[in-house]
Amino acid sequence: MAAVDAQFYWMSAKVPNDEFLLYAFEDVPTDFDRVVDGLRDRARACHALTVRVDDGSPWTYPHWVPTAVEPTAVLRHQLDDNSWGGCLDAVVRLADDQLDMRHTPWRLHLFAPVRGLPDGTEQATVAVLQAPHALADGHRGAALAGWLFGRNAPVPDRTAASGFLPWRAVEAARAHRRLARDISAGLVRPSPGPRPPLSTNTRPAGARALRTLVRHRSQLRGPTVTVAVLAAVSGALTGLLGDAATSLTAEVPMAKPGVPQGHNHFSNVTIGLYPELGEPDRLERIAADLADARRRAQHPAVRAADRAFATVPAPLLRWGIGHFDPDVQLSEVAGNTVVSSVYRGPGDLRFGDAPVLLTAGFPSLSPAMGLTHGVHGIADTIAISVNASESAIGDVDDYVARLDAAL
């Protein structure tokens, strides 16, 4: 297991990080059980879905070892409330049962029928792939789901990098000094600095809620979907927080360049939300921040730091994570919310003969983040999702109404 994936695996004991990838398909197949059998067969044909974790030694990184696809890997649930809102409430409860990757590396939850989807569909089948972060980041998770639902592109294995830590550390230090010089010379723009926490950074407590808005790509203003949604989140949060929202930022997961050396190949970047600006200027500044973050990610210092981290001895990384205290109160945060944006490809997925309608995702809450957003597209349908705790957003429907208006 790569060091970055082991970090997510060990950290999950302190901060749960299972991902939930939702796909909605038109109507409910009459041959539902046969479709489920087919999904299990698809999983058995994918190496990435037939491994589990063996973490038997404190002196080494965990290993991926072969495992069978059990019948319980795909489960159909009965909903007491089979509305779209009732289905999202059931997905909230799934997060209370995080997977133990030593036994269950992933699970597919099925809900059918689900009525009244936000795109206007009267009846649908909803599938939710639950996958711990050590197994997949957002892009790899979409590839795994794509395979299950009919795409023929195999999910590639990712081999952990190797090297000698002292040399990698020296290399990283030299590259970091070069980055500092490049920033001083104006060749690379620095990342926006940390910000004071706001109510959205309150430790999650009380009820949790998921909500989803749906748009056609043509309805979103801005050069990209991500920029358009970040600008709308800025407006919605400003209306919610008032004067406290003068220095809003968002954490945005961004894919790294280069060949992945683990199942997770991204970094969290800080993007300003510029609530003081009008919409055209706000869109321009957010787009510039994202472009600057991509340029920083391409700097040799970033790749050198990744290579050094990949060679950290397992006992040292395990010791460090063991001393992480999730209850520490932070005086500064990297962002006041999270906006995770992933395009999941063309609308070629099927549940049996049922075509895909939309896809959504709900980034996990954490001790310093009580409000997150998912932006997920398939074909030209974009779902903008909200994951909120009561302690961070007292009236989630009011916030979603503000976001709806801002979009």
C-alpha cells in the first residue's frame, strides 16, 4: 500500500472517510435480481474490487491481498420513505457504518423504487457505492463505479513509489527553496493564506442532512462548472453568514499531474471566494486562483515532496497519525467549506437496461468542517450537493434555497 493510501487508512480510525458515490437510473428493472447478479460478476472481473487490507505488522505498510466478492457486497435496502428526500436520509445513516477494509473493502447499496427525483423523474433506482478513501479518491471511485455499471475501460492498478528517505528529503528541501525563490520573483503565485474559522467550521453535531440541486451544464454561468459553483457558494454563504463572511475560502480537492503512485492522487488547495466582488469579477478571480493552484502543483517542489513522503518508514507515519488529536480546536483553517468537483464521464452507464440519469457525491464532514459540497457531472447533467451538520448550518433548507438562487 502506498504511503498516501496508508495515511487515509490509518486516519479513518480517527476521522471516518468513507466516500458515497450516488448514481440514479431511470425506473426499476423487472429482472432486478438478475441485474444484481451481473453487478457481482462485474466486480469479480475487476482486480481493484477484489482486494482487501492486511495490516498484520506494525513495522510495515498494510498490504492489498486478494479477497472474494461476497453476496453482501451488493445489498438492496427497503425504504420507509421512498421519496428522493427519504433516500438521502438513508444515505446519511450509511455513514454511521464505516467499512472495515480488512473484511469489507467496498459495498454497493441499492434503493428501489425511489420517487420524485430532482430532475423530474417519477421513479428510479438509486445505487450508492461506499468506498473507503484508501481504496479510491474521487476519480478512481468514479472509474470503479463506471466499471460496475458497464464501462469496459479497466481500472488500472497503482504501484507504490520507492526510494531512500534521506536523499528524497534533501531533494524536497532543495526544491522547496526553489519554490520560495520563484514565489518571491513572481513566477509562481502563493496560495491564499489560512483564515479564521467560521460557524461552518464548527465540529459536526446534531442532525446531518444531504440535499441535491440539479442543473444542465448550459444553466451554469462561468468558464467551468467548478468556477460557477464556487461563485454560487460564495453568494449563498455570504447571505447566510452576513458580515462574518468577509474572507471566505474553500478547500477544493485537485487532481495532481503525473502518473499516480497510489489510489489517492490529489491535493487540497485553498481557493478564495471573494464575496465582496460582483459576479463577473468573482468568477474571474476564482478561475485565476484555480489556475494558480494548478501551476503550483506542476512545480518540481510538489513532486519532490510527494516522492519524499512516499518513502517515509511505515512505523514513523503510523506513530505520527497515532498522535493526531481530532479534538484540538483550530485557530486557523485552510477553508470555510469544501467544494469537491468531479466529472464522471458520458451518460453511458446502465443498471440493467435502465440508463443513468444523474450522479452525486457528498464529501465527508470532519472535526473542523461542518459543511461540504459535491459537484458531480455525468453527460450534461450536474448535481450540486450539500452535506451539512446542524451545528454548522441550523436551517439547511434555507441555505440550499440561497444556493439555488445563487446558481
